[in-house]
Amino acid sequence: MSNTDNTTPEQTVPRGYWQDASGALIPVAKIKDIDKTRHQVVCTLAVHAQQVSELLKAFKTDAMASVAAFAEESAAQYDAKVGGKKGNVTLVSFDGRFKVVRQMQEKLAFDERLQVAKAIIDKCIHAWAKGSNKNIQALVNDAFNVDREGQVNTGRILALRRLEIDDPQWKLAMEAIADSMKTVSSKAYIRFYERNDATGEYLAIPLDVSAL
């Protein structure tokens, strides 16, 4: 193995040496054969993995573009937009064997108005009759608890908005929650499925090596 396997653009390792993980230069003669073989196996597989990763990235880009183009073509027949670039789309082959699902997942965050909503909700709970609202109070406290990163659970916050409570102050709090929400990022997913003819269930076609 040539010493070029242990070089970077910023540093050249002298001939006859390898650089270890701590940056120390080790004479090749002092390195055990099993360590050299391990290095070769790891580097060969890792480089191959990088190449496969680039292929998967290119495939995802092409697949997303194909789905978006078809969605636009289909919608154009009705002079409308269905799904669009940001919408979720499910496509099924004519024979039903394959299914392609494009999903757009948005990450939400809340501004300072979320704390305003919490204050209003606390007033609501204290104003209501005691006892019958303990479950609601538990839901509220759980929703506004923060994790280790200091973030609230978005799903639990949104679940509060689905509660049917006919109280003007509660509705005002729900408006404050809605106004405080903003999309901070969006991530696209595309998944592929093949139908199991025996059960009719669609099984995911794995593209993650750990799932194969």
C-alpha cells in the first residue's frame, strides 16, 4: 500500500511512514501486517460507500424531478395544481405492483407568542371548575415541557389545537399558537414500494444498506 492513502491536501506524509489517528507518524516497518490489512479493508469499503452514496443522491434528485414533472403534467390536464413541488404525492403503477410516495416534511418552530398562549391557557385552567380539568392540565403541562435542547414537542402543541373547547380565552390561546408557528426547514422524502401478491400489502423497497 502506498503512503498516499495517508495524505491530505494540507499535509504530505513522508515516504516510509503512515500517520495514525492521533496524527503521529509511524514507520511502516513498525506497523503490524494485520493493521495494514485492516486499513486496506476499511479504506476500500469506505471509498466504495462514498461512491454508492453519490449514486443514491443522484437517483433521489432524478426521482424527485420525475415525480414533480409528472404531477405538473397530470394537473395541467385540469388546469390546476395538485400537490405541487411542496405537496405529498402517491403514484401507483397501472398493474398495481409498484408504488412511489413523495413526502415533504416541514420542521416547525414557535416564537415568543407561544409563551403568551401558555399564559392564557393557565388562566383558563385556573378559571374553570377544579377536578374535571385535571386531564387537560396534564396535557398542557406535557405539551409545554421542553426537551434537553430546550425545544417543545411540536406534535403535542398542535394536539392542543385539536381539542374542542368552547371558551373565548382558550380560542384566543389557540390563535396565539397558530400565529407563533413558522416553518424553519423542509425536507423531501421519496419512498418506493412493491406489492406482495399474497397479502396485497405494499412492502418498502429498501435503499438503506442497514435495512437490507
